[in-house]
Amino acid sequence: MNQTFSGDVLLPFGQTLRERLERLKRLAWLLDASFRLPGTKFRLGLDAVIGLVPGGGTVIMTLVSLYIVWEARRMGAPMSVLVRMLVNVALEAAIDFVPLVGDLIDAAFKANLRNVALLEDYLNGKLL
């Protein structure tokens, strides 16, 4: 899922679109993979940590995840891609409401990285 952006298809769209995509990739990495559990290869991010806060953590992180979907819409992603992204956010939010077990599954699911990969695939012409 950790894909490298080549920029081949994005050149006609201009530097701004590429910069926006790179910013979303950094945000998704911060949310889903910025910390490595010592002694393992498993990574988690702020989403998993803040999601542990009872009540508000899941709501706050769901809103941040929806920001990535909103940016994808602004970048021209079609409804088919946006729906897949929204399903990822909804699944992660629903799972995250289950105490502790939901947080573990949330840390493994990584909806934000999945969503940025969907957007990148669309922009590179791999999804229609």
C-alpha cells in the first residue's frame, strides 16, 4: 500500500495538484503509520492514539479522515472513488467505537492510507 508517486500522469495538472496529493500522503502517514511499535514492523499513527480517547477521539479522527475525502473531491475524484473512500472511513469509524478491540483493528486497517492510495491510483489513471 505504500506506493511511490511517479508524477507521470499529473504533469498536465500542474504543480499544485501534485503538492496537494503529497500533503495528503503526509497527513495519511501521520494518521496511520507515523510510529513503529518497538521490536516489530507494525506501524500505527495518531488516529489509533487519539482514537483511544473515550467518546470524542473517534469523532475527531473521523472528521480528519473525512477531510481527506473532501480534498479528493476537490481534486476531481469521481463519485465511484469517493464512495469507496467513504466506505473506508465509515468502516473504520464503526469499528473504532468498539472499545480496545476496535482500536486494534483500526490501527491495522489504516483507512487514510487506503484512501490516499485510491486517490493516487485515480490520478494516475489506474481507477475510473
